[in-house]
Amino acid sequence: MLQDIPTPTLREARSCVLETERLTLRKPTLADVKAIAGLANDRRIAENTRRLPHPYLQDHAVELIRATADGQRDIVFLIENDRTPIGIVGVNWRGPDAPELGYWLGVGHWGQGFGTEAARAMIDFTFEEFDVGQLISGARVANPASRNILEKCGFQWSGVELHRFEALGSSAPVDCFRLSRGVWSSLKNWGHSTRRMR
Ligand SMILES: CC(C)(COP(=O)(O)OP(=O)(O)OC[C@H]1O[C@@H](n2cnc3c(N)ncnc32)[C@H](O)[C@@H]1OP(=O)(O)O)[C@@H](O)C(=O)NCCC(=O)NCCS
């Protein structure tokens, strides 16, 4: 059960570095504040991300780093490509139901498959490190890029809910998704088949 995850395990998990083909995912530090604020301070990101304020100031980045360094419930990774910060991916344990996947990239880094690559690494990490049965996530109905990422990662649509978006100052409809451990593990084990002509 999520509630039973021992704090040291979350603490250790936060210090991991994840490598993908093009990305490094690592714990953000105070040295990253300027870069994070520079990337996040864009309305196109804030309007699609529930808890991101706009304008996004360096103080917000400091708050994020402090909260996730000694907080109990969230894991946040800074996404780097070629040693350059490009965004954030994380999982939070705030809901009663299941851990929730969230991510954003600086606008200049959209459209190159980085969102999918980072989400996959975070999903693998969560299922491999923690005894959780499922992950949840959501995308505004007006956010096809995020919905595509979730579907490509095996998430299944579970309904529409209204969620409050801090930067909008109001609520907006969100497509909700779930990824069960069973589906994830089946996708990971789906080997290649070959075709032979007779
Ligand atoms: C969502 C976000 C992370 C996508 O990052 P990205 O690196 O550009 O996404 P990817 O390149 O991995 O792929 C997104 C998929 O959506 C598709 N896509 C992108 N923009 C699209 C659009 N406007 N309409 C339809 N499809 C779109 C891409 O073609 C791709 O699908 P494909 O691989 O089948 O071609 C980025 O747009 C972002 O940070 N948005 C603001 C914050 C946000 O929405 N976060 C998610 C909510 S928690």
C-alpha cells in the first residue's frame, strides 16, 4: 500500500539518476533554480499543468526543490538533454487512490519525443521501485500532445473530471487515465515476432 512506503525508500529513490537514450533524469538542486524558472515561466505550460503558477518565479523553483528534498510524498526529476535542463517529470502521492504522473517541458523542447521518453523512464522507475498497482494521470481535453504521450505509454482513459488549474484561476475538463501494473508489464514483455515466407 502507498501509505506503507517507508520514508527512507522515497528518500533513496529521490537520489537516483535515470538514463534514457537521450535524457538524464536527476534530482534538481538549488543550482537549477534559474534554469527551471526560465523554462517554466510560460503560460502555454502553466495552462496545461494543474499546480504550476504563472508567472513562475525563481522563488517557485526554490519552493519546489525544498518541498521535494524533504517532503514525504513527491518524487521530482529534472530532465536534461546534453546536460541542459529541459523540463520536469515526477510522481506525487497526494491522492488517496494511486500515484499521479506529471510532466512539463520548456516550449523550445516540444515536438522531439522528449516528453514520451521522460514519461516512460518515470513510469518504469515507479513500477520497478514501488509496490504500486497502478499509476494515474490526466491531460486537459484541449491538450492532445499530453493525451498522446499517456496513450503511447499504455494508459487507458477512465473518464473526464473537472480540475482546478492554478494559472487559469478556474477549473477545466481533464481526461483522466490509468495505467495498471499488469498492462505496463505486458507492454514491457511484448517481444518481437518475426515473419518467415514459406
Ligand atoms: C505535453 C508535453 C510534455 C509534450 O512534450 P513533447 O516532447 O512535445 O511530446 P512528444 O514529442 O513526446 O510527443 C507527443 C505526441 O503528441 C503529438 N502531438 C504534439 N502536439 C500535438 C498537437 N497539437 N495535436 C496533436 N498531437 C500532437 C506528437 O506528434 C506526439 O505523438 P507521435 O509520437 O505519435 O507523433 C509538452 O507539450 C508540455 O510540456 N506541455 C505543457 C505541460 C503539459 O501539458 N503537461 C502535461 C500535463 S501534466
